[in-house]
Amino acid sequence: MYLYLKALHIIFVVTWFAGLFYMPRLFIYNTEAAEKPQDVQLALRQQFGIMLTRLWYGITWPSAIITLIFGLLVLWQGGWYATLLYGQNWWLWLKLGFVVFLYLYHISLHRIYKQQMAGVFKYTSQQLRIWNEVATVFLIAIIMLVVVKQSMSLVWGLLGLVVFIGVLMLAIYIYKRKRK
């Protein structure tokens, strides 16, 4: 039973991340629609509104909830709760910390979704491009912790994450310069 729960948990993590990766891209396109002529802008915003709503409520939110349910079941069925309470596995606590921040990121996307649906565009497409990469950082951190576990040095792992974030920011900066 444990392996089925684990498999279902991983499946819904994948579908959740699909939504977390695509939502900010749609936010960017919806924001950039303001640069188009009025009739085109209206058509684009209407279409993006439909796409955003279907993705957010049809895939992303359900996947986030089901991921949490199966994640808790995996913790329980796999005896991981004992590792949390009595073990000295710092990696699991750190992984769960990243998961908490991932849910906070999810909630931040929900706020942006609500704003855009109300016609409020607080963020530039450049700011949204940066925010789009946050899910990537969480994905890498969580997967590395789950797969490598105690074999990973905390210092080297965090240093690698910081370097990766630096490379992402450099790529975004280069893309911005190239677009202009």
C-alpha cells in the first residue's frame, strides 16, 4: 500500500508543478497583452482568463491538495513521522520546510491570479519572469533532498542552490537585454 501511496503522491506533485510552472507564464502573457491594440488586448485577456481559470482550479489547486493528502499518508504509512520526531535526519525537516515555502509560493500565485482576474496588473512581465523561476528552485531543492538525503552536505547543497539561483538571474537578465 505504501508504494501505491508514494506513486500517487509523486504523480500529483508532477501535475502540481506543471501548474506552478505554467501559471506565471500565463500571467506574463496576460500582462504583456497591454502592449497590444485595444481590440487584440481584449481578446487576449478574455482567452488568458479562461486558460488561467481552467489551469488554476482544474489542475493546480486540486493537485496541491491531493499532493498534501498523499504526502501526509506517505509520512504516516512509511513511518517517516518517527524519523521526524526521533531521528536525526535533518534533510527531512529541511525538505518539509521547502514544501511549506512551496505552498506559500502557491498562495502568492493565487493572489496574483485574483488580481489579474480583477484587471489589476501590479507586476511587470520582468518581475513575473523572476517569480516564475521560484518553482524551479523549490523543485531542485526538494528533489535533491529526497534523493540524496544524508549524503549531501548541507553547506555544499545550499551553496549549489545559491549558484543555481545566480545562474537563473543571469539568464533572465540576458534574456531581458536580448528582448530589447
